[in-house]
Amino acid sequence: MRLFIPTSPSRPMVVFDLEQSFLRIEGVSSLHDAAQLWDSLAQWLIDHKESIRPDTELVLRLLYLNSASIKALYRFFLTLKKAQLPLRPVFLLNSTRTNEEEVYLLQQICQQLELPHEVREVDAQG
């Protein structure tokens, strides 16, 4: 099972490959109707729940989030938790810390939802 959504100036790239246990979302989320994107991603994961291996990492490297995206991401993670998907969110923090606020917001969402997560520092390219 695979899903690929190319990046745009306002939408992050999404690469989900359940056969390889590779789930990555990277880029900017500044869509006016961000809920449409994030709800569809949550639904795709729920629809393929049986193909997700336990403790699969959901890696997010988000460089900018508008307020609509922050609200949509809260609902996204709440939906994942309610569906009891065997995913562990991993937030990538650029070594230059240019996405420090975004990672902080994602951590706050996970803490509010009591959702285990991890933060990893990576270089600007990685």
C-alpha cells in the first residue's frame, strides 16, 4: 500500500509506503482548508490499519504551519489515537532550528493527547 502526494508551495509532500514501513510528511502546511488534507491522511491510515506494523514511525518534518494546519493536526493526531493505530510520531528538528516552533507545537499536541512521540535533530538536508 502506497500513497504519494507531491509537495506544493502550501502543501507538504506525503510518502506512505506500508510495505517498507515508511511514513513521511515533509514541507510546508499553509493550506486554507488544511483539514481536508489532514483528515484524508488520517482516513487513509485508518483504512490501511491492518497493514501497519507495530511501532511504525510516522516521521514529520514540517517547516511552517498556519493556524488552520495546527487545528487540523490536532484533529489528525486525535483521530490516530482514537483509532489506536500502531504509529509513533517522530518530529524532525532542523539542526539550524528553523522549524523549532513547529516541532514545539507538535510536541504540545502529542502531550495534550498523551500520545508517545519523539524529536530528532537532523541537519538542514536530512
